[in-house]
Amino acid sequence: MAPFFIDGMKLDELYKRFLESTGVTTDTRKIVKGNLFFALSGENFDGNAFAEVAINKGCSYVIVDKKEYAKDEKFILVDDCLKSLQSLAIHHRNNLAVPFIGITGTNGKTTTKELISKVLSTEFQILSTEGNLNNHIGVPLTILKVTKQTEIAIIEMGANHPGEIEFLCNIAKPTHGIITNIGKAHLEGFGGFEGVKKTKNELYKYLIQNDGIAFVNYDNEILKSLLGNMLVQKVFYGNSEFSLIRGTILNSNPYLEFEVPEKGIVKTKLAGRYNLENALAAVCIGTYFAVPFEKIRFALESYEPSNQRSQMKQTSNNMLLMDFYNANPSSMEVALENFDKMDHPKKAVILGDMLELGEDAETEHKKILDQVLSMKLDKVILVGNIFCNLSYPDNVLCFQDSKASQNWIIQNKLEGYLILVKGSRGIKLESVAQVL
């Protein structure tokens, strides 16, 4: 992205004001005195309308892109607030000489980011993406939080359309990178699975072009096929002699426990065998950056998921495996495989529709339903229009929305079950979990 002029002010002049500020914000509810406020706009709001509010709340300057809102010298007029935010982030990144670890993937990227952050923070001053601020707005905002005290930055990068990872790489400029895995998600936006692979591969391509280092799960055939003969520096993890770090599952009922040969056993609070690859990635990256294994172990064992991803919760009536932050065919399949292996006298699943699958929606939901029907379950509850439009046996309950399923559960109390609750966030299964 080329530097641009901002109403007569060069980008480096805006950067000087950024360095003198207390940081950047786009939300008037979260203003800290001395902030720069960028008046970003969306489909249903105009950030320019909040510019004066931002000044009144203590911002040193506000950046607007409509002339009528530029009232005095504290209002900086630009052609496009979003582009100016991104350009400022690039300018800041160009002045930083610390490792930047870029993380993308279909499933597990946020959990992996959290585990890597936990591990590296035992030895370094780190800065990592907060929550899921992993898009064209969140990545620049994260970069602008990196300070001179930061020793390693960990940047999560999400995408639902081709070209987005390449775009984010050109902002974050990762020196290191990891693709957690590649699966069937956002198929509608990507135009199919091949589009998913091509977009995620943009991270590898960036690392190749910029002499970066890729951390790669050697057990993942799709990732290895993408790498092919690419001349990128690779550090492997997984069950292979070529791996820097290997790991073997000892137990996953309900929490993941694994052994790293010649190093020791790690007992996590993560539910699900599928979290082994996320944990091994953190061990691998920690080892690469010379974090002692005992500190790595402590970091992984002290991490407790609290974001509705692989989270176990005991209620007064049931034990829940809550994994409804999001869902796609790949994550749903492995979640069900893991749940099938868990021991409990009474097991139930509550599954919500998987969204953004386009023309593949019916086929992928049918595959998941077939998988569910092959399992030994005492109760199956489906939520959403796509599931309900399929043919299913009489012992399967299906509700058009979460409210209807919530009402049924209130009237037909479930007790003593181990319950997997998983679906796309738009289905709002958190309301169902509240009554379990």
C-alpha cells in the first residue's frame, strides 16, 4: 500500500502525532485521554458523526473523511479514514524490528494464538491480537499497540474472501507464520474449498518472498502439499522424525493430556483431542524462541479457555462441552469424533446450522447428520433451518431457531448428561446453553 498525503499533511507528520498520543481508538466508548480517534464508517453508521464527541471525551486529534466535520486544527481531514488507519499501521510496522508471528487457518487459530501468547509471555514482552480482531481493521489496530517495549508480536489474521490474507500480510509483514489447518469454512465467500486453500497459502507465499520462517504441522498433508518445493525456511511439529517437537496423546477424557518425548507430560484444561496440534504448535514456537520446557508446560497447564471454544462447564444439571463460538464442516467433524470417544453414561448433542457454506450447505449438513446418527447418543437436538430441512429419524429433535429449542429444554429438563453444544455463532446457541 503506497504512502499517501492527508490534506496537505504527510503520513510521517500524522505518525509523529500518533507517537505523541496515548494510542488509537475507533470507539468513543473506549476513549483514553490523548487518543487519536479514527472516524471509521460502516453500512449502518457514520463515524464522522462521533468526531466531536471524541474531542469532548479527551482525544488529542480526530481523523475524519467528510469535510463538514473538520471544524478546527484538531480535526484531520483525509480522503478515507480506513485507508489512513491502515497506512499509519504500515508506517509503524516499518519502524519495528521485532519478530512478528502471523497466524491464520480455518480452525484453531484463536486458541493457538492464545497458547503461543501464554508460552512466549513467560520469557518475553509480547503483544497479541485481542479477541478476534483479525480483519482489515483489527490487524492495523493491533499493530498500532506495539511499543518499543514489545519483544514479539503475535498477529491473528482471518479471511472469508480470496486475497484477504495477502492484504493483511502486507500490513503486518510477518517474519514468522503458521497456518493451523485448512478446512471447509466460508465456502460461499471463497467460492469453494480450493479458494480456501489458495487464500490461506497467501501466508506461506509472503514468507517465501520475504525470507520468513514457517512453523508447519508435518502431519497435515494439505499444508505439506501447499508447501511442495517452496523455498521457505520450515520448522516442523507433529509425529515425525523431521519435527522439532513431537507429541503423543495420553488422555483426552475430558481434558487433553500429552507427552513430549524426552521432555515431559503436559496436562491441559483443553477439551478435545483436536487441540493437540494447537498445543504442539505452542510448544514448537516456544522451543524455537528458547523458552525452557518447564515454562512452556506451566503456560499450557495454566491456560483455561473462557471463550466458548473447547470449554468444559459443569452446570447444576449437566456437564457441557461448549464449542459454539463458530462452526464449519471441518471443526464439526472433529468435535463429533472427539465427543464419540468420551466416556459418559448419558450423552447428548445440540448442534446448530453451519453458516456461509453457499451451495454446499445441504450436502455438508447431511454428512454431519449421518455422522451423528452413527454415534451412540441418548439425545440429539438440531437447531436451524438447514438441519430441519433434512430428513431425520423420529428420535431426533429439530427446531428452527435457538429460542424454540430453549423453550423445549425448559419444559423438558435435561439432567445428568454430557452435552456437546456446537454451531455457528449466528445460531446463538449460548442462549440454549444457559438453560442446560
